[in-house]
Amino acid sequence: MKVNVQKLEEVLAWFAPSDGLASPTSASHAWPSRLRSAAMKSAQRTWTPRRLLGEWQGTWAMAASRSSTGNYYITINKVEGNKVYGRSERPATGKSGESNWNFVGTLAENVVIVKTPDLAMELTVSGKNMAGWSLVRGNRFDLNLAKK
């Protein structure tokens, strides 16, 4: 598990006394072991792009008309650097036809961004949830998914 030491130091510095006499790493200021342990565990749970891999399932809702909704699926097959490779699937409903497409997106922190001439999609990942929107042929859809 990769620990972001700089972020950990920022977290620990937040708890440091404001008098400037001691720092989280100085010998004169020992952190309580429970606080140090909690900070280290938090740093280890930091979101990583590998957590994107796999199947996500949820729903879509047409932004203009909340009565139009349906199931929505995304499979993330590969993450290389800031590139995300996957497939989006929206099964047909009574009011909407099936829409399936492969995509290559960009990962910016915890946000997946996909832009092509025909569509755009932006999804923010938070733990095992992903939420955002897609724009297909001028129609905006709100998306909410969970890791399967």
C-alpha cells in the first residue's frame, strides 16, 4: 500500500501547537500513539486509481425529466497513468434506446473525464461510489453508481 508522506505530514502538522515551539517530527514533541496510528491508517486508505478497476452499477436520470430513468453500468478495464479505459452500458427502456460504448477517459485526481465529438461524461469517485453526468447528443443524464 502506498502512503503519501507529504499528505501525512500535512495532516500531522494540522495538529501541531501554534506556538512554533514544537513540530510533529521534533524530538521535543512526541505525538500520542493513537493519533499517529489514526493518521497512518487514514493515509493508507487514500484513494488510488486502481480502485476504479471493475464493474460499477447504478442508475441514470434524464436531467430535464426526472421521470426518465434506468439502469446504467460502467466497467473500468484498465488505468494507465491518467488514462482510463472502459465501457459504458445503458440498457433500453420504454422511452430510451440502448446505448453502449467503449471509452478512453482522463483521470484528474478522483474525477474521470470523457470527451468525444458525440458525448461527454464526468464522474467523481468517492470511495465505492461514483456520481456525475453524461451528455449524449444534447441530452444530459445524471449518473449515480456503486462499485459492484
